[in-house]
Amino acid sequence: MNSRLTMVIPLTEKRSWMQLLKQCAIGCACIAALTFIAYQLHFPIATVGFIYLLAVVIASISYGVWQAIFISLVAVCCLNYFFIPPIWSFTVADGRDWIALVSFQVCALLVSRISSREQKIARDANYQRIQMKKLYELSRGTLLFDLHHPPGSQLVQSIRRIFNADDVAIFDANTALLNHEGTWSTEEQQIARTTSSPITTRTTMTRAPRSV
């Protein structure tokens, strides 16, 4: 069977707007609680800024860079309104306080970006490791095929089981035989026959194509 394998596998999951708003709301609630405690205990500006920065880093690790950016903006507003003279106002009397606010925001953005990038690298490495493990499992499984039965049907079953695909189709151009597992419409079967990639998989979840 002369064919090329194209697998439809998950890369990233899209987050809903409701989830993003919920995460931002949780972050803002944490900033509000920290602001109340710091104001009641009369923390100095440097201490409050460090606490806010720590909260932004935790938000970046837990939620993502965009949520961390939003929370950092909220933290800057709280720092300006409650702790930088004149308090209870967004007016900044001393120019050096502007430098402190800008420095805090830049540090928060840089730390959030670096944290998000390192997390992405770790996720990609783990994703590649999992996919290589699945490919190795598939290659080992082909050695256990029953030679008294056609390999096509056994292969589609193995691909669907290992990669958790909803539907798998294999078209052998030499014999014009289509092996499929799952629910395929007549139109989709025709596409599988005429596609340049004789082995294809389909799934109902959010997927991105990748060739192996």
C-alpha cells in the first residue's frame, strides 16, 4: 500500500469568551483583596508593587499572557489611585512616581511574556513526546496484525484507537479499496477516494492538520 499518512490531531483548544472573562474577574478580585489588605496595613509603595507583580506572574502562569496583561493594568490603576500621592486620585504629583508606574507595567508585561513563552515551549515539548509515543505504539501494533485478514481494516482501527479520532479512512489507490472506521457520508467517502493523501482522519473537535 503506497500512501502518505495525514493525521488530524489537536494542537490548541480555543478558550471561550466566558472563560476569559471569568479568569479576568478572578484576577481582579484578587487584586482588590490585596489592595484592601495593603491599604489597611499601610504598606509602602515598593511592597505593594512587588505584591502586585507576584499576582501578575501567578495569573500569567495559571491563565495566560492576555489575562495577565489585563490584570496588570488593573494593578497599575489601583497602585496609582490608592498608594501614590495624592491618594484617592489618578493624578500623579511627582514625576518620579510616573517612572515607578511605567517601570512596574513594563516589568509585569515582560515577566508575563517570558512566563507564557516558557509554558508554551514546555507544552509543545510534551505534545511532541506524546505524539511520538503514539506513533511508536502504532508501529508496534502493525507487527501484531493478523496476516490472514486484510491490513487496511486493522490499520484504521488502530489509528482510530491510538489517536482518539472519530473517523478514519484509508484508500488504497492500487486496489481502489476504501477502508473506513466511524461514520462517513457518501460525499466524504468520495473525497477520501480522490484526495492526494490516501490515508486521512477526521474528528468533530477543534483540530489542526499535521502531516507525518
